[in-house]
Amino acid sequence: MAHSIPALDSSDTSHNPVTRRYAWVVFALTFGLLISDYMSRQVLNAVFPLIKDEWLLTDQQLGLLSGIVALMVGLLTFPLSLLADRWGRIRSLALMAILWSLATLGCALAQSYEQMFLARFLVGVGEAAYGSVGIAVVLSVFPVGLRATLASAFMAGGMFGSVLGVGFGGVIAEHFGWRSAFSSMALFGLVLAVLYPFIVTEKRIGSCRLAASEKGVLDSNPLRTLFSTRSVLCAYIGSGFQLFVAGTLIVWVPSYLNRYYNMETDQAGLLAAFFLVCSGVGTILCGMLSDYLARHCPARKVSLAIAYSVSTFLLLSLAFALPHGGLQLALLTLGMMVVSGTNGPSTAMVANLTNYRIHSTAFATLTLANNLLGMAPGPLLTGRISDMVGLQATLQLVPFMSLLAAGVFFLARWTYLNDVQKVGNSV
């Protein structure tokens, strides 16, 4: 028989909304759709050469096909997450997945660049709020003691989905054509999207809301908790600064390997994919360690966010200061394993510092901070500085952003527990 777990507090067994087995089913299905999300988004990258040759496209046009998805995600994450909190998270997730899967199928059927662009636009609309709403659903059925682990797994799911989308997409396109690559991703997403609302229901997940209400977590103005404490502001900002480093490495490491190790594009891409997988595994391990060490001292989550940021600075600074070779690559691998380690603790902080009813919106705010402060400006600024002083010298400067992130998390450390109590949550 499955054992019951509390939804909001690992130490409280008075409320028992879901079983442990059901909670993991919710996680598996939601995680599977996250994989589908990123596979549908990134498969385009694998078929760039084929589409370019068939439709005689410029690199700028190809870039627009990729960039329109990121643009729509950035613009719509917050409003669609807020809508999902009000309208229903489960039905929202199912509709999102159906939309991006049908839009991916539209990519396979497109007969012109304009039709492909419209389909990619709709992929972006469908995927815009999935990450924030999905993790809100998952966290609602697990104890707070697993929040960092689950958030880390979600972050890693995006990385794994990207690798799978490019890897499988390339193989399928090579043997069956680029349209089949899109169709395969669409079919995978549609199957999961149809199953999802039948297995994960509003009624069962809604019992977690009742448990939260009975524990006194809800208040009359939940949106105020988005920005009401210093700790939650530091969580947003610190996470964004740390992902400045992560986003930069994801984009520029292939070019670094090509320029300084004289690797061909395919070799550099494969090694970069290895780094990405290592980063995903490291992200999960960092989240698990955060939950384990914070079992009896919740503030340790913040301390570990500081530790991961400082470790990133030390490992990457040393790596890019060393001559090119095996030792540098080994340190770069270790640095990639901790560079996204703050994702779990920072997401757990945001969950603990905001009202349960607006968790999708809170995670959308965190995502927005990660993109505006980190993932978007990191690669851009690195490219501009690299044009002036070279990529090697620029990458030696990038790790200093991790020190800045550590300083922001340090400010949160002083008020974290008091801020959690002010909001009325349990940790």
C-alpha cells in the first residue's frame, strides 16, 4: 500500500491529500511533458541545414525561427502563469501541451517559411508558462523538504530535453527527413498531453489547496507576497546573476572549443552536449544535497546557494586561467556541474516565501528574473566584450558574476527565516 505524504510540510501528517505513489506519478507525467516541451523547442536546431537548403533561407531567418519561441516565452510567462493560478493549473498545462504539440506538427506540415514562422510562434505561446505552472503542480503534492530536489530536477529536465531534441531530431531527420523529426516530437507531446488531465486531476490536486487553507497559509491578498520580503527579492536577483554564468557557458563553450582546441563543429557540439548533461546531473545532485542538509536547519538552503555560487567562481576562474588541456576541461566539467546548482535552493526559497495560491506566478517571476538578469544578457554581453578583447579573456571575467550572486544570497541569509514566518509558510 502506498504511504501518504503531506503536501506542504514534511513534518505534519494531519493533512493527507495524496499518496506518495500518486505524487510520483504526477511528477513523472509533468516531467515527461517538460521533456516534450524542450524537445519540441530544440529539434529545429538539428534540422537547420536541411531547411536552409530546401527553402534557401538566410542565417537571420533561421535565427528568427528559433528566437520567436524564446521571445514569446519571455513575454507571456508571467500573464499566462497568473491566469493558470486563477483558472486551474491542470487544465492549463494540458492545453499548453496540446497547443505546442499541434504547433510542432504544424512545423512538419509547413510549406513555406511564413507558415513555419507562424507554427514556431504558436510553439512559443504554448510553452510560455509550462515550466512555472508545472513545477507549481509538482511542489503542491510533495513535502517542502523535497522542494530543492524537485526544482533541480525540473531545471535538469530542460537540459535533457534539449539534448534529446537535438540528438533524436538529427538522427530522425537524417534517415526520414526533417518533417518526420517534427512529427515525432509532436506525437510524443500529444500522447502525454491527452493522458495528463485524466490521470492528474484538479479534484485530487485541489485537495492540496484545502490542506494549505487549513494550515493558515492563505491570505486575502496573496499577490503581495511576490515582492513583500527582502529574502524573496534576493532569491530572484541572486538566481538571475548565477544563471548569467550558466547561460553564457551554454552558448559560448562550443565556440571556445572550436577556437582554442581546434575542434570541428561536430566534435565541439558533442563535447558541449556532454557538459550540458553533466550540468543537468549536477543540478539534481545539488538540489538533493540542499534538501538533505536543510532537513533540520531550513536556512542552510540559502547557505548552500552561496556555496554553489562561490564554488562556481573558484572552479571556472581557475579553469579559464589554466592552459588549454585535460586539466582545464576537467575543471570546466566540475564548474558546469555546480553552475546551475542554485536553481533548486532559489526555487525552494521562492516557494517558501510566497503564497501557495500564486506559486505559478511566483515561479514565473523567478523565470523572468533568470532571463532578464542572466540567460538573455549573459551571452549578448559576452559576445560584445569578446569582440573587443577576445573570448578567452572574456570568459575569465564571466565567473565574477557568481561572486555577485553569492553576495545577494548572503543578504537573504540574514532575514530568510523571519521572512518565511512573516508570510505564514512552513519550512
